[in-house]
Amino acid sequence: MKRFKYALAALLGSALVASACGGSDALVLCTDAPYPPMEMEIDGEFTGFDIELMRAIADELGRELEVNNIGFDPITSGLAMESGECEIAAASITITEEREQNIDFSDPYFTADQSLLVALDSGITNLAGFAGKNLGVQTGTTGEMYANENDPGATIISFENPGDIFTALAAGEIEGVLQDIVPNADYALNNDDAEIVETYPTNESYGFAVAEEGSEDLLADVNEALATLRDNGTYDQIYNDWF
């Protein structure tokens, strides 16, 4: 019965995706933007390292890429794929055993660590300095897990939308942000009111996510395309465009 239920869900999901994108040639991708430089929307178009790498993968598969900005929790829970809102997700998703209970991952395509970004006028130089202060994290992320596991007595404020974290930092609602080093470094590079004061080596690997059941062929195709892009230099070219 369970196998039939998953098969039916996959069938219905495929039909919904085909209907939403107007045909079977589109590879429908879920993401969680903005999360620069990995995923963002510029002039109505989604781009960023994750998006452009997935666009290159779609090209290898002979398909167009359609992007659905849906949020992080529906992706990591698998609900976005089960409901047919997308076939695959790219949202800087760290591969963890907990998440693998709900979704399947591609081969790793990126490695990142955690970091602590603080406002320049905060006077904070490390995580211990957040005792009694407000620390921002994104809901459901490994940054939130790290903050909770190593909490120095801060008020940890969780944001659903990753872009809202930096808005809160600029407004003085929080004194710092603990999350993956990539978006924190991008913010520090483009804003002179914040800096990274600590990094925490966690060697997290990002993977593209698909439904736990019924996406075996897609996953194999994506992994094969990813290997091709690494071999022919396309991966390095995209990487150099964003880092």
C-alpha cells in the first residue's frame, strides 16, 4: 500500500508539474530566494550559482529550466516535490541524515562552513559575545542548528525568509547572523556595515533534492550531467562567475 501511495503521488505530481509549466520539456526547479550569491532574482529572472548550475544541468538533459520560489521548509520536508510544485530543488541544501528521511540528494556539488556575521558597531568579536543579545538565523537550516547547539545565552531569532535576516541586521533588530559562509561573505563584501568575525569548519556539502520515491531516473540523469559539467570545465566557469 505504501509503495502504491508513493507511485500515485509521483504520478499526480508529474501531471501537476507538466500542467504548471505548459509541457514536459521544462525541468521545474524549487528554490528559496534571495540567498545571494547562490540564488536570487534580478529584473524578474532567477539567477545565482545554484540556479545557473542547474540551468546547465537542464541544458545537458535537453530541457528548459523553470524556477518556482517556494521557501526552504517545503523543500527540505519533501512536500514541494510530493505536491508536484517541482521535480527538483536547489537552495543551498546541506546534505544531512535527518533530511534524507524526507528527500533524496544528488551527488554533492558544493562545500561550505558556518560563519558569524556581526554589525561593525556591535563590539562583538565571537559567538560568546552574544550573551544577552539578538542573533539571527534562518528557520530549518544548519546555521539554526549550530546556534542552538552552541548557544552562549543569546536570543536566537529565526527568520523564514533569508532576505529578512539582513534587513533585520541593517535595522538593528539583531546584532549578528549565524549561517553558511557564502551568503554572509557576499553581504560583507557588498556592505560596509558588517563583517565576519568567526567561521566554524563543518565541511557541509550541498546537494540538489528530489522526492524520496519515484525520482531515481531523474537523480541518475542529474548526477551524470553534473559529472559531465565538472569534466568539461563548465562547473568551474560557473563557479568563477560567482566567486
